[in-house]
Amino acid sequence: MASFQARLVLATIMLLAMSGCTSPPPRPKESERPSTASLRSELRCEDAWEGNPTAAPGAPTAEGISSLAWLGSPPNYSWPIDNETKGQAYRALDGSPLGAWKAPITVAAGSGELDISVISPADAQIVVAAGTEWESNQALRQGQLKLPGSYTIHACDSRLSQFPGMILVRKPSCVVIKVTNPAGKSSTVSVPMYGAKCM
């Protein structure tokens, strides 16, 4: 009987030891991992920053969208960005360095559905985000989002609205932004970035 009890105690100890050493669950295969999130490409009136922006008469404008930032990045911005006085460093999704310039846009009341995109250079990008997303999305701040090639913005019917955003470049560039109105008419704005000139 004593030897049976000893064997029982030994078996219990072994079971307890084994239960604490279970192997971790298998890692998901590459194809099963979630894909990188994308920034939304369609924004509505309620996605704008709260408050009522005021119009800026000197801001470059295209089909109801304007931005003082479209005058170009500050004169001290230069390439490469090796300190904070030379620009806003950012990272592309692939980890490569980008230069950023915060470029919120203001949308005129009643402008309808507007499309905005970068048409040159091919490696420049524009960010237009919802106000809440701009404030809270860490992936956006860290360059971990896939960015749309273009954005559709639904203007507010009776008030100006403003959306946060950025222009991103891989080198000094004249960034050409195109805005298309509901009738299909397009206008462009050329934004000098990081010391580039727009002719």
C-alpha cells in the first residue's frame, strides 16, 4: 500500500511539472497573418476636424480645396533630414526614409464630392485623414499604414471643413496635386518640397 501511495504521489508531481511546460501554440503561417491596415480613401463631412475653420484668402486653391501648406515646405527644410530643424522625418511602409510636411486641407461648403491625388512625382504621396484618426492612430504616426492612391472627400453642405494631412516625399520634389470636382473638371497645385523649385 505504501509503495502504491508513493507511486501515486510521484505520478501527480510529474503531471504537475508537465502541465507547466506546455509548448506555445503554433505560429500562424505567413498567409494567415493579418494584412497591414489601410488608411481610408473616402471621407465625409463628419470626419472633419471639429470646429469651424476660417478661409485663408492667400492659400493655393483647386476646385474648392485649399491649403496654406500648399505654398511649400519651410525654407529650412532640406535633404537629407539629419536633424529636427531640416524637416519632419517619416518612414514609408517599407522602412525607407521620407520627408513630411503637415498639410491640412480646407474644403469649401457645398463643393460636393471631390477627388484628390498626387500626379507627380510618382514616389510622392499625400495623406488625408479623419480628424479622430489623425489624433489617435499610432500606425499612421509611425508609417505603418498603406496609403490610398487617391481620396474622395464629401464636402459639408453649409460650412467649411478641414481635414488633417501630410505630403510625403523621398527627395526634394515639386509635388503636383490634382483635385477633380463632381463635374469632372480638374485643377492642379504645385507644391515645392524640401528645397525643390516648381516652374
